[in-house]
Amino acid sequence: MELSACTSPDPVPGRPDPPGRTGLHAMRSPVNSVLPVLVSRRGFTLLELMISITLIGIIALVVAGAMRLGYRSVDAGERKVESLERLRSSLTLIDSQIQSEIPLTIDEDNSRKYYFKGEKGTLQFPSNCSLWSGQAGYVVVTYSVVPDERGKQALWISESIIGAENAENKVAAKLFESLDQISFQYFYKGPTDQEGKWVEQWTEDTDIPEKVNVRLVQGTWELSLVIPMRTRGSLTRQPSVSTSTGGLTPTGSSTPTGGRTL
């Protein structure tokens, strides 16, 4: 049997054999030659796979949460812009209608009274400015504060043609909603008063307030819109409207400050 194929060459003459070799050179073990290959090809352990999957899941959750938060922020921003735009448009409408108030009177109980009624939660007056462009002629505008099921308050507007204030001719729309408080105040100043005062109910049937205050409250936010009345003053000889016929009947040419003769 020849050993030259599986033994190392003869040592150099005069050099001692390396440690572990005696006599014939030790044969190279097949296991030692294969072991490095097996070690380099080993796979992941179960623990490493679980840690990797857990890390990937955490990263996915963080990314999904950030995207959801971004979508919510965009949606909240859009709702806020829409709410502010609606608030601006509604306040502009209220200002225009109140300043376009007409000092008409109504014959009731054999006496003439202004068509103006004001309370803390209700305001009614005639105006030539209509929310609905299809309305012809002068309209009676009514603002009403209505509570909702959550304890918040909403402001509704309704209009009807003067002399035809039945339910069929009324149109209504919501201006504000989900507010903590909505109220109206009226500036009263008597003939002999040096300074006027704000009241929550207007009881003067023969007079019109100088100013109207629309007060909106939401949490710590509060807005007061003071609107001057262009037509105001004590009732003298005014155009009147009959409740029986619904027609306008001029009864004289004298009008209060800024008033009109129809």
C-alpha cells in the first residue's frame, strides 16, 4: 500500500518534526477539511428570525401611525378652514341683513308697532337683503337660537315675504352649530339718558335699537359682532303694513333718522 497520496512530503533533512507528528506524517483528516465549509453555510436561528420579524412589525406600526396622524391633521385642517369660511360668510350675511333693516310698522290692536322684535335667543326684523335671491320684495328675517341634543347651540335663519308669514312660504337654513352660547343684545338709550346700556330683550314697540350685538362663545373663544342700525329712532309717521291685506300703506312722509318712505 502506497502512502504518498495521503501523506505530506518528507520533512527537510535536519529539521525536527512539527509537534504532533511522529514517524510517518499524520494523515489530513477529511472532517477538518469540510468543517470550515459547514460553518460558513449555517442559517439563522429561530430566535434571530423572531427578533427580525418583531423589529419589522414595530417599524410598520410606527410608519402606519405617522401616516394616520398626518391624514388626521390634514382632515382637521380642512374642517377648520371650512368652519372659519362658514363663520365669515354667516357673519357677513348677518351684518348685511341687519344694516338693511327697514323701519316698517304693523297695525296691531289698533296701534302701530315696529316690525322689530328682539330677545336673547331670537331676532326678527324686515329687510331688503335676502339670503335666497329668489325671494321677491321685502322679507321678514328671523334668527333663532336652537339647542341640540349635546347641549350645544345652533343659529337658524328663516325668511318669509312680508304679509305672507305662514309656514309654507318660509325657508330656513343653519348658520352656526355646536357653539356653547349664542345670544343677541340690544343697545338702549332713552331720550334723557347720558349713556346707553345693553339689554337682552327689546321691549320698545315704538323704537328701534341703535346697535345689535351678536355674541358667540365656544370654550375660551368669544366673539362679539356689534352692528349699527342704519334706521332707528322713535315711531312718528311711518309706512305701515296691514296684517289683513299684507300691503304697504304709506301714512306720512316723516321718518326717523335714516328711515325710508315707501
